[in-house]
Amino acid sequence: MLGDKVGSISGPTSMKAIAAVNGSPTFETTASGLTGTLAGTDVTSFATYSATLRADGSFYGECPNAGVVMAADGVATFRATGIGSPTADGGFSFRGVVYFETAAPSLSSLNGVAVAYEWDVEANGDASWELWEWK
């Protein structure tokens, strides 16, 4: 069951094709300098993730501990996985789970918590990341 909303972060992304994985097309997306709130704290987020086409036409996306969130009192790292699909307007829509790790007091409520997310990218590269505690 989804619990309280714990974050909303948005900003620009860029995407490029990279080497295929087991013959499947793969794309890498970089999200640099996204801003918003996480656990009630103003943050800036940076991440690079890859998404690989699956046989059913969906994409499996993964950010393998390559995400960083910066708050005034410290930094959090994260890893995430999700499943997504292209949208009719040329963007992408992913749903998944992210796990944070931090020593920053303002973000410490996220330690040991599975956080469900919606990651939506418009055709122009603008993205929004909405996050909820998963109870």
C-alpha cells in the first residue's frame, strides 16, 4: 500500500543510444540538476540510468547506485529499478521502486524504506519524479 508522498523533483534530462544489451536496444538517460523536495527538504538530484527494450515492447530501467541527491545538510545516494514505455507524444513513462541511503539528518527518514515512484519524461526531455513511501 502506498503511504505518504515523500517527494517531487523535476528538471531537464538528455538521452542517447548506447551499446545493445543481449541484442536489445538500450538507452542512457542523464538527469542533471533536477530540483524539488524530498522528505520535506529542498534538494538537487543527479542520476544516470539505462533502459533496455524487452520483447513485449516495454523497457526495463535501472539506476544501479548511480543517483545522488544533495540537501543543505548532506548527500543521499540511491538505486532504482522500473518498467516503462514510450508515450504517444514521444516521451517515456516509468514506474518503479527506489532505495535511498544517507547520513543527512534531513533525509534519514528514507533509510530502509522502499519508495515507489512515477518517472515521466516529456518529448522535450523535461522530467518529473513523484515519490511515495511504500508501506
